[in-house]
Amino acid sequence: MSKEVRRQLQEAAEKHQLTHLERALPGSDELEGFVVEVTPSWTVIAECNRLALDGFVALRTRDIMKVRRQGSRDLMVRWLQREGP
């Protein structure tokens, strides 16, 4: 994991942005949710599925290879702002 990925995770957590994560593990699912906590070892997200929050996921920070933060115009973000968690 690069310093840039960790910086992006920290910023997503601070700004409460919906974030899409890709991991370097072969066959791993991509995850989408809100970054709750970032440490050098672990990252915790509140996962979003089907327009609803769907629990928490803890993953090794070093396995995250790509972070895409969604804008405020994203459908999930607009729905959560309107309907709440």
C-alpha cells in the first residue's frame, strides 16, 4: 500500500465520503462504503449495499490498492442524505 492510498483513506474518513475500495488480493470483492477508521494495520468501513448501510468490514490496510471517493452527486450519497442510514 502506498502513502497516497493511506492519505486518500484518511481524507475519505475525515470528509465522510462514500468510497470505493479495490484490494490486491486475487478474487477479492470490491467494497463500497464510508471509511470509519484507518490505522497502519487495519481499515474499517461501514459497507453500503443496495442503497442501505450493511454492517462494518475490517480489512488489512496493506491490501488496499485503489481508492475512489464518490462525489456528492452519486446516487447512494443523495439517497442516504435524503433517507438517512
